[in-house]
Amino acid sequence: MVNYSTLFHLYAVIIVYYLLKEYSVYMAMCSGLDLCMLASAYKGFPFFRPRLCHINRDSQCGLGLSAMSEEGVKGQYILSTVASGPAEKAGVQSGDKLIWINGVMVSKLKRSNLKRTLRKSSEVTVLVIDHESESSYVRKNMPILPELAECCSLPHTAKTMHLQRGPDGYGFLLRQEKLNVTHQLVHILREVDVGSPAEGAGMEDGNLLLAVNGVPVEAMEHEEIVTLIRGSGNRVSLTSISIPGRAFFRKPIPYLKKEFTGMTTLC
């Protein structure tokens, strides 16, 4: 019997994956966002995406932006940027509405706290949207979420690598390693062979494996992932992110212990 619930979930993941790309999907999975709900809500909706921008302060003009209260509306701010300043280079535009800063909705911030953050922070990550796009969300009664954003100038992003098996396999190891403190198991790409398909695709030793052929694998068992990769034939697409990158999109994680609970050569 066909499990339509499972089929719809896979359909939802595929839709959202191609709309948002790898790192935004990863953020959505990290936050527990219901991808089926998201796909249903956005059916037939013109997809005007907000922008998630990471801004680094420079010595010339600071962050290169200022926030002005929206007239007559408490807790709403419109941004003004310095031409060719850090904010503009990071993807922020004058007239954008500020939705979120460093993980906090600005509507929940006191103005004094927001001003202090903009004045003293060496770097900030902001979620912004232009007026026309915001109006589309309001009409649809849809929340503006960082998980839906186009990511601009973020210090970390996920990377998808397309590998074709060589005479000696793909040329890397997949290890299941245990984190200290939390003892959480994660899947790590290790021992990338020089001159291998893995190295040629840009694989980096120590990165975390997030997905195989677009299928999220963080919650899978080691053997399931190996079966998935081997079952892909002579071509496979792997999505990975660095450990600092994972920490950027999630709560910080402890350093990895040198403890290996599983190891497989993909050949």
C-alpha cells in the first residue's frame, strides 16, 4: 500500500530544497520547521524571499547602517545604508525593514538595546526584507522567517559536492564520531585521498555530512548512510558543512572527541 503521508513529506522536502537551497534547508531542519506545512502554505505563493545578511564592522564607517523607527508603529525599524559600506556590500538595501538581528526579533527589543547592538557589535547577522515583499507576506498572513531567507555574505554555508566514482572508489572515509559532553553522534568526512574524486569535488577533511542526494542524513545510522551512498551507483551528491558552520546555524557544539564508533571506506 502506498504511504501517501510519506510521499507528501518527500515531495515537500524536494520543493523546499529547490526553493531554499542547501544551507537554508539546513537552518529549517535545525529549527524544527515543518517542511510539509511550509510547502502547503507556499503553494501558489509568489516566493519573495527575505535576506539573511552577515555584516562585519570596518574602521571607516562601522557597520554602515542605521535603523529608524517606522512612523506610528512600535518596534518596527527601517534601515538606511552607507553607499558601498559593509551593510550594503553584505546585501542590505536602504529602505529594507529589519526583522531579526543576531537571533532576536527586533519587535521584542527595546530601541536602546538595538542601538547599543548596532553601535558596539563587531559583526551582526540581520534578517531584512524590502517593502513590496513584506506586503506579500502580510497579505498571505505568512511569517517572515530566517529559515526562508536568501543567505548573503554568511561566514559559513553548506556545500554540495557531486562525485563520480573512480577506479579506487570515491576516496574518503565516513566516520561516526561522538561529541563530548552531549555524546551526540555525528557523521564526519575523513581521510580525503589526494587526487581522488572527493578531493576534486572540494571535500574537506573534518566536515560534517548533512545530506546524500538531497536526503538529510544527520538523524540516520552510520550503516544507513553507507547503504544510501553505495546504492547511488557511480555518482553521488553529498552536502556538508564545517563544524564552525554547524555551530553558526545551531547552538554551539562541543569539540569532537577522538572517539570513533564507526568507520567505512567508500569505495
